Amino acid sequence: MKRLVFAVGVMALGAAALTPARADFAVIRFKDGHCQAWMDSKMGPWSPGSKYLAVGLKNWDAAQMRGKWAMKHHRCKGWW
């Protein structure tokens, strides 16, 4: 019985280690039209009038690339 409990515990830890991390990067457009990559999309900017342009990006580089796309397509006035 102890071996069974131990095996189930090891499998549970292995399954927890294999689950992918939640992507938590975003691109935000502020009220003045400037955009910025944001690291924690759950805790967005508190300034009124700001909007998410992209949420759930995998990493910081993906957020930077989406910001460049937004600049190219005139969704943002500038990039911070």
C-alpha cells in the first residue's frame, strides 16, 4: 500500500511539472495612443482609457513582435 501511495505521489508531481506555464504577456494601448508590452496581463494598467491590443502572448519577444505589428499597421502612435 505504501508503494502505491508513493507511486501516485510521484505521478502527481510529474504531471504538475509537465503542465505548461500560463502565457501572461500583453500589448496595451494607453489613452494617448502609445503602446507598451506588459508583463502581467491579469494586473493591467490602472490608467483610464487603456486597452489591451493582445493578451495571452507566450513570452516577452512575442509581445515585442506584436507591438511592432501594431506600429506597422498604425494601431499605435509610439512604442515605449
